[in-house]
Amino acid sequence: MRLPALALVLLTAVFQRDLSATTCAVPPPCGIVRPGSVLFVGTVLGSDAVESPKDHQFYDVHFQVDEVFMGIPRLTKEVVVTAEGSWLLKGSAYLIDASEGDDKQLYPNICGASGETTSEYTAPVLDFLRQRAKGKAKTSLTVYVSDQHQPLSDFEVKINGPNGTLKGRTGADGLARFDDIKPGSYHATVARVHYRADTESSSIPDLAVLAGSCPSAQIAVKPDPVVAGVVLHTSGVPVPGLPLELISAPEGPIEKISLNRPFFLTKTDAQGHFDFESVSPGRYLLGTNIIGQATSPTPPAFYPGSRTRDAAASIEVRLGEPVDKLLFTLPDFGRLREIRVCVVDQDGKATPGVDIASGLPLQNGAKLVGELTTDETGCVRAHGYTIATYLIHAILQPPGTDFLQLRLSDETIIEPGEDPVRKVLVLKPPLRPAR
């Protein structure tokens, strides 16, 4: 099973503070030309702001429209824009890059091009918009192909639109560029042997391309390789329900494992079998609890059967070459012993319905096995390996309340040992008492 990839989403939001305070990347001038854009130059006539407006408050700002580029009728004389804070000053002229909100009001776009017309950053945008108004701006489309957010090269890309079908190929950056195309509706498709469309990702293959714009289509794909095998105890018994991780192998022995590169998650079935589907080509480490987040009942263990990374064997994944019949034998972590956890309030009263958080990052840490919510006696009965360390604490948030009603206990460490364990956790008062 492959970890569902998070979509690459270009957010066009409707709120913006003082542009000088933003840290996001502003698109190129052609990037602000998109369906729904409202672009104009206007002078602030006044606003509904109080004398000392708050930065996180929204106010209606009235503009005299001086120059229209798109999104409103050309003969419009005045426009109201709802903006956050006090960055729009009476008497000053601004380029406004806005969108219409669900309430039909206009809001400056986050990461947009709004700014004073005298700004050095606004000048090239205005120059572009004026050239576009004269029909002198070029129209282009870029297609980005990725797997697990990694750009992919050498994909054949086709775009179908007013020009018919145009062909291109992605470079090392995963991009195929089509310049000087006609405005209109386009559909992009990509193809390469051993890859198929990733239906779990939010690909954007269809685009409305406006004159003088430069939108990007985003297409996620899956490769065909599968990594599969079985996990056994040292006794030879299959290990069911064990979380497994397939992580891109670090380049050197001291380089840390990074989740910024492709990684995949799965669990063993009732017979101890596992498979990772659609694994990107590359070199990987296989293991359980190896990302440092205590995701497994056992301490960290690496394929083919070691407790440390330096003794792990890497797995090479290539297109068209499944990797199966792997035998992963867990190191001996001892037997499972009973770990009983009870939760009480500050008066010592047993508290049912409390979640026991287990699996927080900890050296040699692991995650308790069992149902980790207290029963009517205020206790849970779980299990843990005798050679593992467990870090636990209690969490209680009554239904329908906010985080200020959250109640926690102190963290408690369960050290390795042979004997059964009983721990009592005491809930602290909430940050804000219930009324």
C-alpha cells in the first residue's frame, strides 16, 4: 500500500495583509492573469476603518477606478474592496489584484501583485498588463509532472486545445513548456513506460488559458514497482499488523533519514505479508519505527533483521523490476508483557473515556499495543515488549469543547523490564474551566 500523496495545490485565497509582511512567492506578471482575476489601478477615496485600525480586522475600502485591466467593466468608476488591516492609504494609487469571495465581495489575493503604483515591484507588473491590453503579451502553458512531489523527466506531454494537439517532453525540472499558444481550453496528458496516472492525487490536467497568461497544469503519476515480502519473529512466527516504513536511503552513514524524499507506509497482514505499491525508483531502507516517531510496538528495526541502521541492507528499486520475496526477521525484543494504565482526576477519582497517547518520539521508544482509551474503571490494559521503552500521557477533551478545555497529564516513561507494569496518570485542570 502506498502512502497517499498530498496534492500539489496552488492556493488562490481572498485575504491579504500588508504586502511587505508576506513571505510567500509572488507569481510572475503573467501568473496573475487567470479566470476570476480582478485587476485594476485605483486611488483610495476612503474606508470604513476606525482611526486606529487593527491589523486582523477587515474594512471596506472605496476606490476611484483609474485603469481597468480585467474582471470589471471598463467604464466602472468606483469599486469597493474588502481588505485586512490598514495598508491601503487614502489618496494613494494602487494596483489591485483581487478575487471575488463567496459573499460576492472583492478581496486582495494572498501572494498577489497588489501594491502601490510607485513601488519598484509593481512597475513591471503594470508594464506587462498595459502591453497585454494592447495584445502584445505572449500566451504559454507549462505542464509539471511529478511522483511523490519529485519532478520527473523524459515524459511525453500532449496538450489538446485550439491549436490541435501539441507535443513536448519534460526536462530535469519535470516541466514541459508550450509557448505562443492560442487562448482557450486545454487538456494535458502525459505518458512514459512503467508509469500510470495517480488517481489519489489532485492533478490539474484541464486549464482555461487566457490571452497573455501562463498557467501550469499539474499531473501526478505512479510508477509500477512493488516491494513485498514477509515479517517473522526470531521464532519463525509471522508478525501481523506491524507498521512498516520504506524510506529513501540517506546518502551517507551519518546523514539523517529525511521525509522530504519519497517514502511509503504499510502494515503486515494476518500472515505477516506486506507490500508497498507504486514505489518510486531509488534506493530505500525498510524497517519498522525507523523514522524516529515511535510508530510501532517495537523499537527501531531494520531489514533484514538489525536494530541499527549501520547493519541495514538497502533495497534498490528500478522501473519494471518488482522486488518481492523479502524476508524481514525482527530482532529479539523480548516477550509482550501487560502494561496497565489508569487515569484519575486531581481528587483521585477514576476517569473513563481518556485517551492514552503512546508513541511520542523517544530514544529506543515504541508504541503500546492495545485499545488505548480508559474504560468505566478509568483504566486500560495494553501490552509492550520487555526490551522497549514507552512514553505515555493522558489526554481528555470533552465532546463539543475547544482546546482550552483540554486536560493532560504529565508524561511518564515505561522503562524496559520483565515484570507487569501499572501506571497511574493524574489529569491536570483545563486551561480554562468550563462555565
